[in-house]
Amino acid sequence: MKKYLGLATLTTVAALVLTACGGGSTASTDSSATIDPAANADKSITLWLAGGDTPDELRTYLTDTFKDQTGATLKIEEQGWGDLVTKMTTALPDPNNTPDVVEMGNTQSPTFTNIGAFADISDMYEELGGAKLIPSFVEAGAVDGKNYTLPYYAGSRYMFQRADVWEEAGVDTPATLEEFNTAVKTITEENPRDIKNFSGFFLGGQDWRNSVSWIFANNGDLAKKEGDTWVSTLSDPNTLKGLAQIQDLYRNASKAPSDAKDATPWLYINDTDQILDDEGEATGKTSLAAATIMAPGWAHWSIGDLAKQDGKDVREWNDEKFSAFVLPGNDGNPAPVLAGGSNIGISAQSQNPDLAKELMRIIFSAEYQNLLGENGLGPANADHNAALGDDQFAQAAVASASNSKLTPAAPGWAAVESSMILEEFFGKIRDADDLKALAEEYDAKIDPLLNLK
């Protein structure tokens, strides 16, 4: 059973953070030259990382480099994406328990920056990259021209296909969105390997983060600002065009469950092989398999043939079976996709703002930015995009990012995401007889959340 935060609860939460954090303090402008490692031996700060996207190699680099440069200890605590907003709401106002530096989803940043949960780091903007930082992420962390959070990393979404299955179905890589929609429906119908519950394109029933690409491609959006008020736009005619395409894909291309979200879709593209017996016949050992998925670029590390490495199961990419390509838009250019990734900022209640700023300098250093790219995470600073490499994944990431979008920068957007109301809405699209009526119903539910402060 889903657990929802009521409107009154969210309002109280926002007020609590605002009261505790004020309008956002300005962290000290002391430079790294003033840091005395010997004087910091007994000091420590805490960094919250969201999920497991930051590899162990990068975490070790941060803790070791921070110790070397400051003499203090960096404690890294991983927080699950599912309860991150709740934990931030509880911890950030409390000076005794607040993490010093926090990674959050770029879509969660507007709410917390608007209520003053983070320190003003405008004085560091140029030093940390300035105009070279991802503009849309910078915007998500800014209020009234001041910077409170900055990009941590970006993860463009693109398509991963079983190239061998596409070939068996006689379908070519598409050049337009319409061609893509037709292709994955054809592959589902052809089902060349006779696989049970086979999807030409695995699209979870509640997966709004990937589905929104079809809305964006038709010039629709999730919300817009009218005067001083944000309004939900699910029933906008352009949005409805995208929703109709999504419904068509749900019904004719995807056998994903109606409650499936955007987590681990690579399991189903990998399983396309594993359910075949030695004679190539379907064994029925899995109920889901797919020829195509959509995921952030770092998913490619989880896609491929199963192999052993140092006694552990790993995935090894196989160019004869797998391929990657950018979702095309209606005009043949890359479709607008939701930019995955995170922002990062210093808690307004940090008791060690100088040390927190030193950590930010390390994170935005050339060395760390290159490490992000080498591990398949889009660097915050465009000067280091070359670290992604020049393979098909890097090319797809750069092309996809060229036309990516963020969720609306409404002050209450975190409340919208926490309520799971979009998951609920998208979960009803497949079986909806009247999409416009359904969209209007949910516009009315979302409108009050968008303007929470």
C-alpha cells in the first residue's frame, strides 16, 4: 500500500524547514589557504550521497583527498532515494543532526532551495565552474539570482536495445519518434523468440520519468507558471498528445506491470537470452523480457552477458547483441528527455561551513570531475565531458543531453514527487477510457502541491 503525505503534513514540513533554516545563510568565504590540517584533526563533516550511483572509487577519493587537504575526517552516509526527501526535511533544520553537504535529485532541489535549507554559495559559483556548469541544474538550485545548490552529476536518458532481437524482427533503428513507436510495437507483435510476456519496449506503468519524453516531444509539460502561480498541465492539448502515445505504447509495446517504476529495467533486456534452453526454445522461466529499455547512461554497466570477475557476477557488454541510441524526436533531432542526475549543496545549519566548502572545492576539481566522467556520470562542468570517452555511450549521452529538460522549478515540486501522485496517474493511463478526464482529475490534485513553500 502506498503511503502518502497529506497536504497539511507537507505544509507543516515546509514551515518547519523554513523556520529552522531561515532564508539560507551565507557560508564563510575563507579560502583553502586558511585551512590548517593540524588544527582539524579532531573535526569531521558528513556528506549524504543519494543512492549508489557514486562508485566506491570516487567515495574513497573524496575521503582520502579531504583528509589530506584539511586534516579533518569526511563521513559519507548513503541515503535511499525513496525516503531522501523525508530525511532531508527532518535533518536539515537540526544543527545537531544535519549533514554538512547533501546530494539530492535535481528535481528535489527547487523545493529545498526555496525554503532556505541550503547556504548561499553564490560567492563560490565562479570558482566552482561558473558558466561551464550545467545551466538547467544551476537554475534548479537558484533563488532570486543566488546559488544554493549546484550540479553534482548528470545522467542523460537514452535507449538500450537488443540489436540481435531487433534484427530478427526485421526492424531498423528509428530516425523519428513515430518510427520508434511503430518499431517497438512491431517487435512486440513479431516476438521473434516466442517469449512469454515479451515487450518490444519495457515501459513501467508508473514510470513517468521516462514516459515524460513523449510529452516533451509534443511540446507539452507537467506544469507551467501563470503569473505568480504554478499550475498542472496534464490536460493541456499538447500534453494529451504525448499521453495518447504513451497509452498506445503501454497497450501495444510493453508488458511491464502497471505498478512498475523506472528501477532496474536492464534486468529484462538481459533476460532475453537467459530464458532460452540449449535448443534455443523459450523455457518460460521468466515472465518478463524486453528488446528495448530506456535508462540513464550509467545503466550500461549493468547490461551485457553474465560473466565472472574476481569471483563475482558481472555484466560484459557484447556489441553483437546490444546497442545504444538516442530517442529521436518528431523532427528527427534528439527527443527532449528528463535529465537525470543530482545537485549538491551545503546545509544552512552546518556547524563546519569552511570545511564543507573545502569538500565542494574537491568535488568540483578537475580531478574529481574527470573521475565522474570516467565512471559514466556526466560531469557537472562541461570542460570535462571528454572524460566520458568517445564510445557509443558517450556519444548517446552528449546527444541526449543536448535537448534534455528538468521537471518544473515549482517550489512544491518535491511535494509532488513525495506524494507519488504522478506514479498513481501514470499507472491509470493504460486502462483509461477518457485520458482528458483523467488528466483534469489529476491537475486538480497536483495544483495545490505545486505552490507549497
